[in-house]
Amino acid sequence: MGTDDWLADIRTSYDTIADSYADQVRNLLVEQPYLRAALAMFADNVRTAGGGPVADVGCGPGYVTAHLNQLGVDAFGVDLSPGMIEVARRDHPGLRFEVGSMTDLDLPAASVTGLLAWWSLIHIPDDEVPAVFGHFHRVLRPGGPLQLGFHVGDESPSETDHRRQPEQVVTWLQDAGFDVEAQLLLTPSRKPGAVLFARHES
């Protein structure tokens, strides 16, 4: 399957479920103190790096983008799905959301102080991940923080839900020019997950 084909499948899938997905995740951060703590640390790292715009890549209905803004971060959202962006703009008026893909991130070089991709990398095949991380490195300012959240596992249940071990993601990040500073392992009842804290090597 070519890149355009699987991207189109993901876009259509999320366009179809945009409203119901927004309802599903609306209170997620209220129920997940460790995720709130991870976002608070990310916000602190952005401030330490001097502040400035932050890209939430794969933002979905925008609840994480909105939470970051509540923490004082100038965050905007990017998502492949026009349906998700429509819901994000509806639910979070006044914030910036735009349609885009992490496989061809349409942002200028060194234009953001921080970048976050929460459980959106799960849709990217292994052979595409290094190029995606190359885009992340290009748009981040030197010293800027990167935070990734993803499903953990040895086998992927489908072509659009890729699970990986943190060690593999760390290797890809290091190869792309990131310094990985910490990881948070999550073991919810449904799917093990991880959050990686990295920084653009200056």
C-alpha cells in the first residue's frame, strides 16, 4: 500500500468518527493524572526553552492543544483529518487548528519551540518513522522539547495501529538528532503505553 493510500484510509476513518471520538476523549486528562503531569512537565520545558509556538501534531479534536494553552503554552494543532479539525475548531474557538500531515509537515524550519505527538505516531509504518522524525527535528528550534506518546507492544494489531517498544523509538529519535531525556511507562487496563521526553540537540 502506497503512502497516499494508507494516509487516505486514516483520514477517512477519523473523518467518520470525529464527533464520537471527541466525546470519548473529552475527560481523558481528568481521569489520567500521570498524563496531566507529563503535559505539565512539557509546558515547563517549553518555558525553559524560551517560550514560543508549540505544535500538537496529530491533535485530533484538540483537547490536548486546549490543555496546553490552559497551562500557558502557545500551542496550535495539526491533524490529517479535516473532520477532526472541524470538531477542534468548534470545541475550542479562538485556538489555531490546521489540516496537515506529519509525513510532510508544512511548517518552516526552526519555527516551533516545542512539538508534541500524542498517540498519533501509532498510524505511521516503521519505514516512515525516520522521515517523520526528520520533519520534527527540522521544524523544532535547537534545544526545543519533543514529547511522544504511543502504544507499547511487540505486535501491531492492524496496519493503522502500530505498537512498538520504547527502545526502538529511542533509537529512531537519536538517529534523527534528538537527545532522549526520560520515559514514562503507562500500564492502563486496555493498552500499555509510553511517553518519551526528548530534546532537539543544539
